[in-house]
Amino acid sequence: MAEKTLKSVFVDELRDLYSAEQQLIKALPKMAKAATSEQLRNGFEEHLKETKEHAMRLEKIFAGLGEPAKGRKCKGMEGIVDEGAEVMDEDYEGAVMDAAIISAAQRIEHYEIAAYGSVHAYATLMGESGAGSLLEQTLEEEKETNQKLTNLSKEINPEAFQGGGEMEMRGGKPRTRAAKAGSR
């Protein structure tokens, strides 16, 4: 049996990422459709274009390494996407649905940031500057997407909280339903 090297790990991780990106290309349109906020929907549509570019960058990296551009099934992304699908199947409405979708989307982004950070470090260490540059570009885009989701959540989460009837004013202080129930 051939000895596994860091390059083997690198290629395996790239295959995992390629599968993850392919899964996201299928999932992002569903997330956009479920979003009620136009800004969130547009963000998912924009990220779909980026995700297709991420997959193309990975294909370029595979070509440069002389490896086939194929992905082994990324079980991590599969689980995260399945959890997101469950959220979209709930009977949440309006800003509450958007808040739940943002949470699911940020799990995706954090997974990708971790994965792209690792393969970028491997590429840099192995002197694969072309691959490293492409991976760094994708990593930065994933970080930017995560920040956009964070910023959007700062608008949507308060709307979800207020609009969901979850606050009640008592004595000038906001109280959640749980706090109200606990004080009976």
C-alpha cells in the first residue's frame, strides 16, 4: 500500500470540497426560494454564482495537479444541508423563517471557511502557489459571505423577535414568553 502524504490529504480534502460545492449549487436555489427578505434572497442568488465559480476554481486546481475533478461525497456538508432543509420545512413565516435560514447558511459558511483554510495552508506549505492563490480567493469570499449574513441577521433577527410576538412589555422591560410563563 502506498504511503499517504500531505499531498494525498490535500487531494482528498479538495475532493470533499468539490462535492460540498456541488451540493450547495443544488441547495442555494431552495434557500433563495424559502427566503422572504428580498435582500436575503438576492444574497443567496449572488452566492450561487460565487459557488459555481468556487467549483470551477477547484476544477482548475485538479487539472493543475493532474487529478480528475471529482468529489467524494462530502458527508459533513450533506448533514448541514439536510439540517437546513429541515428548517425550511418548518412552518416559520416571514422574518422568523429568514432568521432560521441565516443560521443554517452560517453553519455552511463556517464549515467552508474551516475547510478552505486548511487546504489553503496545505497548498502554501507544499509550494502550490497557483492552487494557494485560488483557494485564498475562495476563502476570502466565504468569509465575506459569512459577514454579509451576520450583518443581515442584525436587521432580520430583531424583526423576527418583535414580529413573532415574543416580547411583552411589563413595567417598561421587555420580557420573553418564557420569562412571563416562569413568573406565573
